[in-house]
Amino acid sequence: MTDTLLSVDNVSIYFKRQGGDLKVVNSIAFDVAKGEIFGVVGESGCGKSITAAAVMGILPQNAYYKGDIYFKGQRLSDLTVDQQRGLRGNKIAMIFQEPMTSLNPVLTVGYQIAEVLMVHKGLSKTHAIARAVELLGDVKIPSPALRVKDYPHQMSGGMRQRVMIAMAIACNPALVLADEPTTALDVTIQAQVLKLLRGIQERYNMSVVLITHDLGLVSENAGRVAIMYAGRIMESADTATLFKRPVHPYTIGLLNSIPKGRHTPLVPIPGFVPKPDNLPEGCKFSDRCGFAEKRCKEAEPMLLEIEKGHFNRCILTGKADT
């Protein structure tokens, strides 16, 4: 891909444990171009958030990854701890799904935004607070000069998420990882926050990795999308192609699960996402797939390009039908 900003190349993520380390993400690969919104979709437990943590360099102490992650052509594992710390919050930022667990409850929101600017840009506290007021205005928080003195508990969920966006864009990062940024919000506020994020992305030409379980959010905001399941990418394509011509049974199942009207029954995917230490043999979706054959349980299929830019991990491509 031309103008690639982020490249995740054959990355597997492990958790250390007695008796053998547990692989939770298996050899995933994707690129994100400059100025692009790239969607990563899947059910809870599929490996979306831990992948973002690996990119951000904030994996838990008992976790590690193999493979390569490149940012602006620089392999992140080659950087020193101080160099990686200098990237986080500065060139690469993250918006978490629940701001009340990410914001410090005993510090004002203004100080928390200002701290990012003081650490990464060397601004004085006075100038950083002034910039924090401007950022709160940028994310459409009313009376920003007053709200900059608020504590997180004094704000609604939607406002707290706007504060998280303000913190993320404070240093004008090249890449923002948005991990389920609207999960805890009602539908109306979700739409407002996504519109705001998209507007800021266009204004600053940032790249965004939008991590979500909601295909509706992806269809309206992302140019390309990867569908994850059990730590693997099952299908990836540009968003228009994926919605028009989905081929993996899991993707089709997700699309069929979207409400289509009051009188149209939902078609849920049976069963649950398997735990990483109890995956089925062969295709990891085979135990929930209505199209599975004997051979599906014998060998795991590879992720193959079935048309330009459209990748699929299924030996039954074309048999599943929406």
C-alpha cells in the first residue's frame, strides 16, 4: 500500500503462563494508510483490543508479541523504552472505551489534557491549560473555559468521551487507536461522538483504527475493514465490497445479526466465541458455522486474496449466501 503509516506484519500475541504460553492472536497482518479510517470488527474476546495494546506498546506485563509492527517505516521493537514512551500520546494516541476507568478521578479534566502537552510538547502549565480550553472547544464541549476545571465525575458519559478525544488529539498525532469509543453511550450520543471524531480526523488528516463490534459504525465511518474472530482475521476488504459481497460465513452471520426492521427477525450466530485455550480443530469458526463440512475441521484455511484487496479465510468461499 502506498503512503502506509502503520503496518502490522505477522503478529502473534501471547500470555505467559505455567505449562506453556497461551497464544491469543495468531499471525495477523494489516496496513493503515495516512489519513485513513480502518475498521477492526469482531465479538468480545476476538483479540481486537489486545492488538491495539500491542501497537500502542501497553501490553500487560505477562504478555508479549512476536512479529513486526512498523510505524512510519520504523519497527517499534527496535526503539528504546524512552523512544516508545515518546511516541505514546504524541505520535500514536488511544481512545479507550470507558473514560471513567481511563481518566484520573482526582485531577481536573483540564489538567489531564494539559499534562499531555507539558510532557510531549514542553509547554508551561499556563500555556498547556490555555490549549486544553481550546481543545475542549474543538470537541464541542460547551463553556470550555469553565468545564476545564471539572472533575470526570461532574461530566456525562458523552462529555467524558469527548475529553478522551481531546487528550488523544492534543499533540496532533498521526495515528489514533479508537477502542470501542462509543460502547458505553446511548445511540444519539454515539452518533455525535463518531461524527465529531470523523470531523477531527478529516481536519487533521489523522489515521484512525476504529475497533468495534458494531458493523453499522464501520459502514458509516471506515474505508476498509478487517473482521476478526478467535485471534485471526477472517475477512478483509474495502467497506463497500465487504457489505456488498461478504463471503466468509462469520462476516455473513454478523451482517445477518444487524436489525433490519420491526418485523424482520434477527438471525443470531449460534454459540459463543471459544476461549483461546479451547479452540476447535481446523477452522476456528467451524463449530458455529452452518456451512461447515468435515474438511473444515481437519485443517485451518489460509487467508487468501480472492479478488484485488479482498481477503478471505474459508475453503467454502461462495457456498455461504446472504
